[in-house]
Amino acid sequence: MKPTLPALNRRDARLWQRAQRALPTRQWAWWLLPAFTFALLAGTAAWLTFEDREKEEEIQRRIVADALSLEAQLRAHVQANERELGRLAAEMRTPDAFTLVVQRAFVQPDPLVRNWLAVYLIDQSNLVVAEYPSSEPRSAELARGGISAHVEAAGPNGANGNPHRLVARFPLRHVLEQSVPWWVSTRYSVRFVDDFDQLLASTDQLGDIANNARHKISFDPPVTGVQLELIARDAFRPWWSRLPFFLLSIAPLSLIGSTWLLARQTRNLRSAERSWRTEVNWRRSMEDSITIGMRVLSMDGTLIYANPRFAQMTGFTEKELIGCTSPMPYWATDSIDETHARLQRILDGDSPKNGYEVRWQRKDGSPLYVMVLEAPLIDAAGTQLGWMGSAVDISERKLQEASERAREERMIAHARLVTIGEIASTLAHELNQPLSAIVSYNAGLQNQLSSHLQVNDSVRDALVRQGAEAKRAGEIVSRIRSFLSRASPQLEACDFNTIALSAYELVQKSLRNAGARVELQPWPSPIYVQADRVLLEQVVVNLIRNADESIVASSISSGLTPLIRINVQHDGRDGIIAVEDAGSGFGTLQLAQITAPFFSTKPDGMGLGLAICRSILEAHRGTFQATSTVPVAVGGLGGARFEIRIPSSQVALPA
Ligand code: ADP
């Protein structure tokens, strides 16, 4: 049964199907080789059987031919005996001449008659009238186990005219000995048998003749009840009993055996492969579904594996990640050395047991905070292949922590701001009285001097200016007090050119950098905005003082011409006052940072100036912008440029 998987995504399902397809299912193919071998074996056997049959038939045909030819020769031999007996009968005119004629014949050189056992003269009533030789040798011949045959011939008539017959007996063995040619004896054992297969005479004795080819033909006549049989000397051995065939048949058998073993081995392998594929697919689907990023580093620090979640976390594709070495593309660019040192410690086996937190960087540059736990990766042989790291994305928690920290800092700053506001408010309240007193005394003094005393003009002038400054100080104190106590600013139509000019006049004499040059570039026509004049003046004064301090700091080191430019502009909608300087700017700091309360890069700075400026601008529904290091090439002075904007359409231009 095929193992099944739970719901997979499309990619996994495709992999799974491919894995299943890769398993060979053509079981029948394994039977082809044994089947072919069997067919070959059967075909060879059939062919050999056919050949054997042909050979057997050929042997049989030859033995029949040889038997017929031998029978003719033996028959001729018997006929020669008949002829010889006929010749003796012809010589024998009377029965009385029997002994003489036969005896003479027995001593002739012709061996034919000499091999006869006996010659008989038999009368009409089948009685032996005479015989030669005596019965002794005949008995001896019979005692040797020989079987005899006989031939007959018509003999002489007796005295009373009754006919006699001549019968000669000779051993069958002699027929064979004298008439079987040598080439026949080398091939066959020739024998005479009776109708019951009893051996009568044979050329020689063979052992087991059960499988030998043979042929039997009747030898009656001339010898009654006798059959001539030829038995091939060599037993016919069928093909399957021959050694070469036995050896040959081992080959296909061993082939079948080894095929069977191979098939069994392959079956085992296939089942192992199937479980391995299942295992791999399970593992992959698990890796794909887990929310933890996983990556494997080889012992030399090369990234050799990353799961989809890891790729998703870092923003790089698996392809982009695999094969990377230090520095990894997802390392934070500002802490490469530190991260490399940590990697080195991990590769040296000194990785924190409980994991470690690290800041990486996504492909889009955003920070990625992860908690990483490293574990050694061991293969089946127990050798360490590398390090498997599981990374959990903790960015959300980290960002939450950071925002909470920032909120806390903001709250602390706010609390301090409130306290400072209260102090300033109290201070303003306390200063209000003496300032009012100074103004009244000054007014009284002026009156007294003008009506009673002759005073120098310059003294009177100084008194007038003292009174104006004291009034102005009182005004500033009262406006700031009302601003700090959250009273809305006292809006009135005021001209941006005038605000810029009075701020310029206010600070010009008190610039820290005596050599500094302040340029005021007013707008050709008045730009009226609805604003609290005193507060806006304070904003511009603040910006000029900051520019002055920046120039002091940078001109000490760079020796550049200290220049501050106050530019009044109108873009058709907003009134703009820009304060630029030739200082060193505020670098990579953001507007939100430098305008935050209590943020200062100066050793004696309070960090409240820009914060108050921003609050004043917000209260006027205006905007506050800052740019650092504006290049000279684009009309800047190379330092910072601060810009305040307030919509000018709010006021009707005076006639
Ligand atoms: P403080 O002057 O007490 O530091 P501010 O709020 O006025 O406080 O300024 C905050 C910070 O903004 C300064 O410490 C300085 O780093 C930066 N900054 C303000 N104005 C300039 C300027 N013209 N050039 C460069 N940096 C400036």
C-alpha cells in the first residue's frame, strides 16, 4: 500500500508524486530473463532431442542394413554347407558308400566340412542308417554349450529303392566365427537367439546392453526357429546424460539463481528507497510547515541548507542563500565583524547552550531580530557534518520593547518638561514684578529728568532704551509664561520680513563668534501671517543662536568663513524663514531626534531650544523642517538649514 501524506502544498504534492513515480513498478520485467532462459533451455533440449532421434534412427537404419547384409553372408555360408553336402550325396551312389565318402570329405583341406559335427544318413522312416563320426565328439561339442544347425540333401536310394537323406550338423558358433566380417564385429555383437530370446551363439558377450541399439531378423530358413541379432557395441547415450550438457545447463541455472537473488535484493532496496522517500517527504513537509527558520552551516561555515521559512524570514531565496559564506547576505551591515566573530565561535563549538539573540538584516534592509539555537549535525557514521541552526523571528517583540522604551523615555521627558514649564512659569511670574517695577521706575525717572533736570542727550537716550528693553523683557516673560501655561498664542497679523529683521537685530550683538557674518535676505514685499510675533521672533532667535554655535564648533576645526544666512521667502502659499549656516550640520540625525526635548549634542546644552521651536510652530499650524549639510553647489552653505513655514493665506493683505 502506498503511504499517504496529509494535505500538502502544490510544490510538495508535485515532489511527492515524482517520488512515487520514480519507484519502478514493472514487476513483470524481472520474469523476462528467467522466461528467456527457460525458453532457451527448452529450445536447446528440443533441438538436442530431435538430433538424438535423428541419430538413433540413423543408427537403426545402419544396423538394419548391416543385419541384412550379414544375414545374406551367413545364409551364403549355410548354402555353401548345403552345396557341399549335395556334392557328397552325389558322390554317394549307394548308402554303403556313406562312410567312405564322408570320411574322405572330413580329411579334405577345405575347412567347411571339417567344422561339421556329424553327417547322418536317414532312411524314409527317419531312422539314422549311418552316421560319421561317432557320437563322442558331438557330445563334447554340445558339452561346450554350442547349439548346432543342420543342412539336408537328398541321399542315394536304398536296395529296395526307398530314398535316403543326408543331414550334416554344424555348430552355429562356427557360422558366426567364419562368416562375420571384422568390421561388423567391431561395431556389433552378433548373436543367434531362439524365438524366446534365448542365446544360442554369439561372437562375444556384452555386459549391460539394455540401452544399446539392436536389430533382429529371422534366420529361419535356413535354420529353423533361429533369429540373427545385431547389438551395437556402443550404448546410445541421450543428450541429457552427457557431461557438456550438464555443464551447460548449470550456466542458465546459476543465471536464474542470481537473477532471483538480484530481484530479491532490488525488492529490498526498493522498499528501503520507498521508506527513505517517504521519510524525506515527511521531513520536507514538516520543515516547510514549521514557523522556525532552519539553516545548516558546514564545518567551514558555508550555508548548505535553508528551509523556506528561513528564506522567507530573511527575504532571500533558498538559491541565493545556499553556498554563501561569511559575511552572509542577511548579516547587519553595521555589525559584520561582531557577527563574524560569533560565527567563528559557533564553528569552534562554543555556541551558547540556550541560544543567542542576534540582529540580522532583511534583503530590503529592514532589521530582523532572531533567537538562534545551534545544534551539531551528525551523520549516520557519527561524524559531525556541520551545525543546524533554528532561528525564531523575535522582531515583533524587539520592536515592541523598543517602542515601550521610547514611550517611557518620552514620558520621563514629558514629566521633566512639565516640571520645567512649571519652574519657568513660576520664574516668569516672579520676574514679571521686578520687570514691571523697572519699567515704572524708568518711566518715572524719565519724567523727572525731562521736567526738572538738564541731562545729557545720551543719558536720556540710554534711559529710553533701557525702558524699551525692560518692557520687551517683560513682554517676552509674559508671552512665554502664557505659552507654557498652555494659553493659546496671541495671534495678530505680522510680517515675516519684520520678524526676521527684529530677531536679526536682537542677536547680532550677542553672537559668540565675533567674526561671524549674518546675511539677511528679506522678501521684496511683506509676507503677512497670523502669528504671535514675540514667539516667532524667539523661534528665529533660537535658530540663529544654534547656527552661531554650530559655526563656532566647526570653524575651530575647519577654518571655514563663518556665515549665517537668514532668508525670507514666499512660495505662493506659505511664508518661509530659513536659517542656514556654514557649520558641520547634524549628520545622520533625524528631525524627530533633534527636536525631541532634552536632546543635545552639546556639553552644556539643555536640548530644549528646538523642542520649544517645534511646539510654537505646531501652535501656529505651521511646519518645521531641517536639512543637514546642504551642499554649496546647490546654493547651500554646507551646514544645516532650518526652515519654518506658516500659511500666509490666512490674512488679508493690508491695503
Ligand atoms: P541645545 O542647543 O541645547 O543642544 P537644541 O534643541 O537647540 O538644544 O538643539 C538640539 C540639537 O540639535 C543640538 O544639540 C545640535 O546637535 C542640533 N542642532 C541644532 N541646531 C543646529 C545647527 N544649526 N547645526 C548643527 N546642529 C544643530
